[in-house]
Amino acid sequence: MYYVYILKSNSYPEKFYTGYTRDLKRRLKEHNSKGNKSHTAKFQPWKLHTYIAFDDKDTAQNFETYLKTQAGRRFQKLRFKVS
């Protein structure tokens, strides 16, 4: 399975992050790890807000890409209560 996920920052509740992975537990641990050098490091710790499972990689990647567009952000606000 491939997962598109939305994380919410515990420290900055207005901050959300969208991504995709095959291993949701591992990826959340990576976002919250002390050695994390990515964009998400400064907003740690993160918690899982929403995730959706897909059985194929292309569909998951396409949905993640859509969620990062202006229309996708509106969709997130309306359907997933992401601010």
C-alpha cells in the first residue's frame, strides 16, 4: 500500500505537512527524529492528522501532488479541517 498523509504540528497547530510513503510509521518517526534536516524539523513534534491508503504508487503520488495545489489546499480545508 501507498499512503498519502497529512501531519499536524503539535508545537505550531496552524502548520500542516502533506506527503506520501509506503511505510507510514517509519515516515512519521523520520519527521519527528532529532536528526531530521528537512522542512518539517522546525515544527516538531508532528502527529498524524489524516491518511489515505492507495494500492498503486501513481495514484498516491498524483493525489499528493493535487493536495499541494491551490485547489487541493481548499479541498483539505473543507474535507480534512486543515487550516
